[in-house]
Amino acid sequence: MAMGSGSLQLLFLILVSGLLFLETIKLGSSIEIEKKALLKFKDSLTDPSGRLSSWVGENYCTWSGVTCNNKTGNVIELNLSNPFPHSSNIHELRGEINPSLLDLKHLSYIDLSMNNFGGIQIPTFFGSLTKLRYLNLSSASFGGTIPPNLGNLSSLLYLDLSFQFNDSNVNDLRWISSLSSLKYLNLGGVDLSKAASYWLQTVNTLPSLSELHMPQCALLNLPPSLPSINFTSLSLLDLSNNGFNSTIPHWLFNLSTLAQLDLSKNYFIGGQLSRSLGKLCNLQMLQLSYNNITGEVTEFINSLSRCPDSRLETLDLGNNQLTGNLPNSLGFLKNLQSLLLRNNLFKGSIPNSIGNLSSLEELYLSNNQMMGSIPQNLGQLSSLVVLELSENSWEGVVTEAHFANLSNLREISIFKGSPNISMIFNISSDWIPPFKLTYINIRSCQLGPKFPTWLRNQSELNTLVLNNARISDTLPDWFWKLDLQLSDLEVSYNTLSGPVPNSLRFNDFANVDLSSNRFEGPLPLWSSNVSTLYLRDNLFVGPVPLDIGEVMPQLTDLDISRNFLNGSIPLSIGNLTALTNLAISNNYLSGEIPDFWNDMPYLYYIDMSNNSLSGSIPNSIGESMPSLLILRLRNNSFVGNIPSQICTLATLHILDLSQNKLSGIIPPCFGNLSGLKIDPDTNRYEGHLQVVAKGIILVYQDSNLYLVNSLDLSNNNLSGDIPEELTGLFKLGTLNLSMNHLRGKIPGKIGNLEWLETLDLSKNKLSGPIPPSMTSLTFLNHLNLSYNDLSGKIPTSNQLQTLIDPSIYEGNLALCGFPLTTKCTNDGGQAPNRDKEDTNDEGKFEKLLFYITIVLGFFVGFWGVCGTLIIKKHWRDAYFHFLGKLKDKIIGLVSLRASCLQGKLDRA
């Protein structure tokens, strides 16, 4: 028995050893297979940065991105997501996905996100990796359609295919219903418009789903009802940016487990926010911004505030059309960290209960219709980081108490929607703020007259905007010496004075705006980092620095207009190859325009008007500026012809060459200026510009400037005819060719300029009739044709009959008809006045008789007297004796009167 038992034990030991040996052989074989599979996978990829350089040697479990089972050594995870997705694309893996991954039998995790697979389709063999529990292919530039056999991955818990498949609008989403274990689904950015009618029913079959991300999927349809809700574990729902054109459906109010709900950037319409939405007491984040929701929020916020333990941390209702006052119940949302209500129609003041939100970090109330004073208890919000109250109608006084406990404050923005100042900062000069700000934007509020000394300890500033703040002071020395790295410095529309040193430092692509002050001295030159420099409307003197283009090569916007600068335009400006805006008008600059424009392809605005520049206009100014919108050279001393190269400026919509000494003809190719033929582009230049139109100087600025289409060549020495080609500029609004030497007729098709509001052709030598087509100018409200040689009847129908000032036609002697007093004949010429003609004839005859009588009377009288005296000597002696006696009497009488006068003077 003992031997039998021992034999059995030995036999069992041999069997177990054999099995272990077989398993070892099998495992070794499996490991070798997996190693070869990984190497094949690597060979199919392109790896510019060498991320897979560690894939050498026998132990693949140590290779980058590979995770193995600790016991068996099999590959279970492959994590090759791009570790630097926001830096250079050198870290992106590319190429093909090799089917060798099928040999990784235990693979449960794949992450290839943030790479670039060049639009290839997701391999269909992925549907055979049945042990996958995690699959992330987001932002990896896959294309085509999503393979439906991904529905075979029944063990999948996590699936992210977001932000790719731009051409996959034929996706069938029904395969999703097979993923019964799925907890996380992200299809953001995938075009699912073909699934718009059934997507909700499909997703509702996933009972374990806890997070559903479907933003920007073109779903369009959000059903108002859902018979039964199966995804009862849903904690996050993101359906933002889908274009739903309906009210918020009521079935959402039954998702009591929701912690995050994002319905922003849709077209939800309807009345007040439902109080039922406020019953979702587990909500931590509610985002409803960028919709068309109207009505008041009082009941909705009251409902939220009644949750016994409100967890709401983020409430974003911005960019809607919500109205009414903010309720005091806001103060009961004790966990609120972000309150974003900007861009609505809220009225009234900030409720005092705002001071109870001790966790509040962000408060955005900008661009509403709120008014009144800002409550002092804002100063109790010790967690506040961002305070954004701009674009409202605040008034009253702000003191140190408003900022008493705001030790975490980093950004503050307070300004009115209008330049009228009704809010005053009354802060002591020795106050030391408890915060260190990075962003200050205070405009149209009174901070002055002294420059705020409390800025002295704000050493972390990145943005400082104090526009229109009634500061009439010099910028103190300590400000220029602050150790700052500013990205934005704006102190425009104050009365700041003194020189501007070059000591401040700036971040890359910084914006500097010191315009509309009284700064003086030479133009400052800062570091090469400055991108936009606005110094207009100051008292700067001297020449523009010769090396401005070398010291500040990053400049994209340069506005030094309305100063007292002299000298020539520096050649170094030609180094500013990124320049988009050049404004040097209203100075005393002289000399010729340098010929450096061929290397400035991004310019869209040039204004050199009102200087003393001379010479000819360079041809290159029109040869390589495909984006030029505005060219103003008015009021200089330019001579020569207008360069035909200007005709190639396809986007030009304002051309002003007036008040120069230009000669020659108007180039007929001006008819090619397509920017004056097409509808205005709202993306065109936005800024500040003075345009001469309707006989006066009009100021256009900001968003309305794109509507101005103007061609002004007035007050030059231009000659020849008005080119017929100009009548093809269908969108032209102002045409001023006055004070030239133009001849010929007004083009007959001028009525084609259907948008024309201002037409001035005065003080030329135009002849012929006024074209009848001019009555088609239905927008015309300013017309001047005076002092030409026009003839015939003035057209009177349509818009012309409203222009009743006769001065617009004066100086044209052959014109007739209303509003002139000269009547017309039936053939359109001036009607003859018979009475006047008869009177003129009689007058001429009477004058002739009068002159004949005078001549005859002279001859008769002269020779009747003189002839007799010549013939009869005794008559002649008697006549001269008479004249002698008459002379003596006159002399005696004069002497007597002189003696009497002298006696009176002596007695006096």
C-alpha cells in the first residue's frame, strides 16, 4: 500500500511537471508572438520624435506605452497617446495600424489619441479585439465612417472617438446599442446628422452609461418626450452646440442623478427657465449659455436655492435674452464658485445677498442693463478671483471697502457701455490693496485726476487698461520702473502729459495704446515684442525714429497720426513685413513716399493724409497688397499721374487722393475695383476714420466703417472724360470728382450706381445734359453739379425731386427747370422771354440815339463858339477880357474869405 501510494504521488508529480512544462513552452511561445506583434505594429508607424525608441530588447514590458500582466507577462495595455498634444506636431505618431494587434490576445486597453493618422479609417479588425474595455481614438485624425463592428466589443466600458470623421455624415449609430456595459461614451465633433431621428432612443438602451459626451454632432433634434428612461445612472450629459431649435425637454428634469448638464450653444427658445430644472439638486454644473432663452430667472433660482444641500458650483446662463432683476435667493447657493450671467438683459442692481457666496471665484455680469451702485459686501468674497462687471450703467462711489477682503482677486473689469462717467473711485492715496492683480480693465470711470498710486504694488500686472478715466497727471517715475511684463497697456482718452521713456518691458505681441493724451517729446521706442502701437492725438515732436522698423520688427499696427512729427518716412518701416495698419496722417511729414511696399503683403489700411508729402505715388503701392481696404493720401502735394497699379487692389473700398496736384486722366481700370462692386464684408477693417462725404467731414468708427465705400479724387488737376467704367462700381456710396478739369458728358449709365449717396462733380468743365438715369439713384441725398457747362432740363423724378436747393446747379447757365427759376422750352432748352427781348431792343436803339446826340452836340457847341472866336478878332478879344475879369473876382473873393477865417482863428 505504501509503495502504491508513493507510486501514485510520483505519477501525479510527473503529470503536474509535464503540464507546467507545456504551459511554460506555451507561455514562452505567446510572449514571442506578442513581441513580434508589437514590432510589426511599430514598423507600420512613423515616429518623428523617436517616442518608440525604447522598443528594443527582449523585455517588451519595459517598452514605453506598454503595460503587461504582472503574473503572466501578457500585454494588457497599449497607451501611445501624444504626451505633448499642444506643442509641435513632431510628437505625433503617423502611418498605418497593423493587424498584428490581433495577436495581443489579452489586450484590454488602447489609447492612440492626439496623434495624426492622416484620415485613414479606423481598422475594422478593432471589432475583433473582444477583450477591450478601454478604447480612445480621439483627435487622432481618423476618417471615413465608424466601423459598425465596434459593436462587437461587448466588454467595452470606455469609448472615445471624438473630434474626427469630418466627412462621416453617413454614420449609423445603431451599433452603439450592443455595448451594454458602456459607462463612458464620447462622440464629440462626429457628424451624426443622419442619426438625428433615432440617436436618443439608441443611447437610451445603455443602462450603465454614466457619462455621455455628444457636443457638436449636428443632432438637430432633441425629442420633447422619452417614454422611459433607461440610463438612470447618468451623471454627465453634454449636448452642447447641436443646433436644437426647441424648448428644453421635460424628460431632462427626471435625470435626478445628473451632476453636470451642458446644453450651451444651441437654439433653445421659449419663456422662463422651468422651475422643474431647479429640482435637479445633484447638479454641480449647469451650462445653458449661448441660447435664445428669454424671461426672468427668479422662480428658477428660487427653486435651485430650495435644494436642502445645494451642490451647484457652476451656473452659466450667459449669452441669452434673460430679463428682470437678480433675486436675493442667489445668496443661498452657498457652494457656487462660478456665476456667469454676461450678455443678457438683466436690470436692477446686484443683490446684497451676493456677499453670502463665500466660495465664489468668478462673477461675470458684463454687458447687461444693470445699474445702481455696486454693493460694498462684494468685498466679503474672499475667494473671488475674477470680477467682471463691464458694459453696464453703474454709478455711485467705489471705495477701499469694496475690495477689503478680496485677497485672491486677480482680474477686475469695470466700465460703462457709454463714455459718460457716473462712477467715481474714491480711494486713498496711501491704500495698499490686499490683492496682486494680473488684469485691470477700468474704463469710463473716474480714477483721476491723479494717477492711481495703489497700482504701485501691482507687480504682477499683465494687462492695464485705464481709458477715459479723467486722469490729468504725468505718469509717475515709479510706474515706468515697475518690473512688469505687460501684454496690454492702454491709457487713452485722458489728459496724461510729459515724455514717455523707453524703459517698460512687454510680452510678445503686446498692445500699447497711449492715444488721445498730451504726451510730448520724441516718439518712444520699446522692445521688439510690441505688436500694436497707438500714439495718435498727442504732442509728440521730431522725426519718426529712423530705426523704428529694426527696433520693433513685430509691429502689425502703427498709428502715430495727429501729432507734430516732421521729417521723412523712415525706410526701415519697409522691414515691418507683418504690418497691417499704417496711420501717419495729420503731421508735418515731408519728402517722397519710399518705395518699400512690395514686402508688406498684409497691409489693409494706409493713411498718410494731411501732411506735406510730395513726389509721385509709387507704383508698388498697388502691386502687392491683396488685402488693402483703405488708402488715404489726401491733402499732400503729390504730382504726376494716378498709378494704374491701384486698379489691382481688389478689396479696396475707400480711396482718397483728394487735395493734391495729380494730373492726367482718371484711369478707366478703376472700374476693376471689385471691392466697390460687391456687398460689404462685415469682417473688413474696424477702426476710426474721417471721411469727406455729403459735403462735410463724417467720422466712422468701429463696426460701421465696413459700410463706407468711397472714391474721392477731388481738388486735383485731373483732365479728360469721366470714365464710363466707373458706372460699374455698383456698391459705391460716395463719388467726389469736384474741382478738377474734367470735360465731356456725365456718363449716361451713372444711374447704375444704385448705392450712391453722395455725388459731387462741381467746378469742372462738364457739358451736355444731366443723364436721365440719375433719377435711379434712390439713395442719393447729396448732389453738387455746380459750376460746369451743363445744359438742358434738370430731371425731376424720384430722388432728384427731393433735392430742391438751387445752389447744387448754379454756374450752369444753360440749365433750366426746377429747382432753378429758369423755365424750359418744349425741347428742353431755355424758354425765350419776348418782353425782355423787346425791351432790350428798345434800350439798344435809345442808347444809340443818345450817343449820336452827344457827338453832334459836341461838334455844334465846340465849333459854334471856337469857330466864331477864330474868325472874328474883336469877339475873341472881348471873350478873353471877360475871362480875365472873372479870374480877378474869383481870386479876390477867395482872399477875402481866407482873411475872415484867419481872424476867427486868432480870436479863438
